[in-house]
Amino acid sequence: MDYTRLLYKYHIGTIVNVRSASEHREKNWYNEEITWVRNNGVNYVELPIEKANYLPDKRTQDQFLAIMADKANLPVLLHDSNGRKRVSILAAVWAVKARGNTVAEAIELVRGIKEQPLLEAENKFITQLAN
């Protein structure tokens, strides 16, 4: 990923890495990313969500919402292995819980990010966010 381009184009304040520790060992990307963040003064938050069960628990949702609520962190770049499942679900959490979007709007948001139909578990997860 070309972080320097993203930093200057979008003025990224914080990178939220949702990859789990086991994914850090897959490639050398993690060390490069940490070095880049340190050299460029960008906040870096690790909010691991397991790839196998990519639906965040309540604690993770609350931590993410707190990150998004702190204006010093904005804009935030959500980062996972391909930017589809975990990122889209966290976007839905934010849309429903922080912005007050409807479940239908959150489902459309996820569908747009994933660029594929939602799984039954994803629909159920997003629906329960409104409760």
C-alpha cells in the first residue's frame, strides 16, 4: 500500500489495523507499516478481529466507536488483508451506532464495500446493531 500517497491525499490521522497477530507473520508488511507510521507521525491502533470469525464483539465495537469519536484520530484508514469483510462490518457498526443510519442503509454500505452479496451471518449481525 502506498501510505505516503494516502497520507498526503487524505491527511490520514490514524490507521486502524484489524488483522490478527497471526496475520502479521504472513508477510513482511507489518514491520514496514510500523516503520512508516513511526516515521510519519500517524497514530496506529491495533484492533484485531480474527479472520475466521470476522464479526467484532461488543468490546471491539466500543473501542472502534471511541476511536472514531475522537476528532484527533480523523481521518481514519481501516486496514485488513483485503479491505472487504472486517472493514465493511466495522463501517456498518459506525454507520448504525454513531451516524444513526438504518439497518437497510448499513446493509447497502456493506454491500458496496464488499462488492458482493452479504452472508446470512452478516445480515443478522447488522440487524442486531439497531437494538
